[in-house]
Amino acid sequence: MSQALFFQLQSLLIFSLMTFGIFQKHNRLRHVKIMSLAILWDIILILQIELSRSAILKASNAMENRLILNIHVAFALASVLGYALMIYTGRKILKQQRSFQPRHKILGRVTYTLRFLTLVTSFWAQSPQNQKLITTAIF
Ligand code: HEM
């Protein structure tokens, strides 16, 4: 399995975990545990990608797909900002400050959408060669 594919597989698993965590929103303890794990794993994934930057540059069509690559990085950074706000508002709700609940809900939708767009654009930023590899691996 190529390194880029390994990263994308993790990205897909994190997104699935996050989706499952949202479905658990009425079970506070479970929701907090799942979301914390997803956020932590996502940060570890970003570190893994950063530490193998040269491999990623080789794998992605950085010159041809520069615009889509920049859009992808922007979505990824915005997701991390979203995580910080989710942790902040989530902790406030846990401290019985219920006024933070609507904010957590709206920010949750925004953060989840940003994370989805990060996943989608990661596929677009791939070189045609890797896109073929991924298509073969999936179907
Ligand atoms: C990307 C991360 C997260 C997303 C997308 C997310 C999303 C949500 C959503 C949609 C709800 C339901 C809101 C409502 O219907 O009023 C919710 C509830 C909640 N979340 Fe999160 N959340 C995330 C992370 C966290 C974190 C890190 C914490 C804790 C530190 C947390 C704590 C809570 C609490 C305490 C509730 C209220 C549950 C209840 O109704 O009893 N969330 N979250």
C-alpha cells in the first residue's frame, strides 16, 4: 500500500469515527470519548503527513494541482481551528453552561462539513497515477 493511500485510509476512518460520534451525541460520555479520539487521531495524521512531506509532494501533482492542494490545506487548517472551538464549547457544556449548546451545535455542523471537504479535496489533490491506484483498491 502506498503511503498516500495509507494516509487517505486513516482520513476516511477518522471521518467515519466522527460520524459515529455525532450519532452518539445524546450519550455524553461516549460522545466526548469518541470525538476526543477522532480529534487526537486527526492531529497525529497531520503530524505523520508533515514528517513525510517530501513523499507527499512526490505523490501529489503539486505543480498541476497547486490550487486544489492549497484549497485542501486551507480546509485542513480550518478543521483544526474548528476542533479547538469544539473542545472549548464542549467543555463549557460539561461545566453546565448550557448557553454554549447552540454554539456547539452550529460549530459542529461547520467543523464536520470542513472535515468532509478536507477528505474530498485530498482525493482531488492526488496525481492521476495515485487516483488510478485508489480506484483499483476501492472497486
Ligand atoms: C468535531 C468535534 C465535535 C462535533 C462535530 C460535535 C458535535 C456535536 C453535536 C452535533 C451535538 C448535539 C448538539 C445538540 O443537539 O444540541 C453535540 C453535543 C455535545 N457535545 Fe459535541 N461535538 C464535537 C466534539 C466535542 C468535544 C471535544 C466535547 C467535549 C470536550 C463535546 C461535548 C459535547 C457535549 C457535552 C454535548 C451535549 C450532549 C447532550 O446533549 O447532553 N463535543 N456535539
